[in-house]
Amino acid sequence: MAWLIWSGALVSLAGLAGLVWCIVKVWSARRRGLPDEELRALVRKVVPLNMGALMLSTIGLMMVITGIFLT
């Protein structure tokens, strides 16, 4: 079951990379000083990606825990 642990770790890292990308995207928009309306529009676009990345990271962690239990 080592393959499940390592593949889960890769999936979790991909989700973490997505979360970091969302943070950097919004943070850079705030630092540019975008108007409030444009910043809200950007955040509305990033929120679904953020939730998807969080779900991907959670699924990866579940894969790791399942692999540990089955080992």
C-alpha cells in the first residue's frame, strides 16, 4: 500500500500548490491597489479554485491515511 501513501502525498501537494497559488494571486492583486470592485471580481473567480484545491488536498490526505491503515 506504499503506492497509495505516495500517490496521496502527491495529490495533497498538488492541492497545497493550488492553495498557495490562490493566496499569491489575491495578495498580488491587493498589493497592486486594484479598485474594490475589481478586487471583488478577482476574489469571486479565485474562490472556486481555492475550494477545489482544498478538496484535492483533503482527498490526498485521506489517501495517505487509508494507505497507512492498510499497511
